[in-house]
Amino acid sequence: MKILVIDDELELLGAIENILQKNGHEVDSASGVKEAKSKISDISYDLVICDIMLPHWGGFDVVDAIKENPLKQNIPVIVITGMDREILDSTLTYADVCLSKPFTGKELLDAVNSLAPVK
């Protein structure tokens, strides 16, 4: 799968990339909203993993930009967050899967595999 990972915590971003690449996925990354939106509009991805707590609540903007675009809305989205789950559930309607920080590599891979396209 070709996966875009978006997070402004560069250490976590690198760890996620490493886990996904070791499991055979092609990974692209973005550390900010502007870069993420540019990549999403220019490149086709099979999956997007996005931190919600990007500066200025930017993760919500990224997820909305994907799910409100008729050409991109079928791309599955995993959101990652340290926010309280009840607050998140009431404000985020577009995520296919939500991972609460901290999460394990197994939890990440289980979430990715649950959204893998059927071959």
C-alpha cells in the first residue's frame, strides 16, 4: 500500500514510517498541513494516517479535505491522537479508524491491515 503519514512530531513520524516500511508499505510523509494537502492533491494514496493535533487543529482540516473531495473521499483515514476519546468521537466524523497515543506497532499494523484494499 502507498501510505501518507502526517505528524508534526518528527520522532513519531519516523517511527511510524519505519514500522510501515519494514512491513512492505511504500511510505510518504508530511510534517504540516500545507505539505500534507499538497501531497494529497498531487499524489494518489491507498491510505492516510494523520495526527489530529497538528498546529491550529490542522489534522481536522486535512481529514476534511480528503473526505469532502469526491476524487479522494474513498481513501481510508486513520487518525492518531492523544485527545480524550469521547471528545474526539463527538468532533470527528470522517475517520475510518482512530488510534489513541501511545499505541504499539502491532496496533498500528492491525489498523492498517484492517483498511487494506482487497486483492
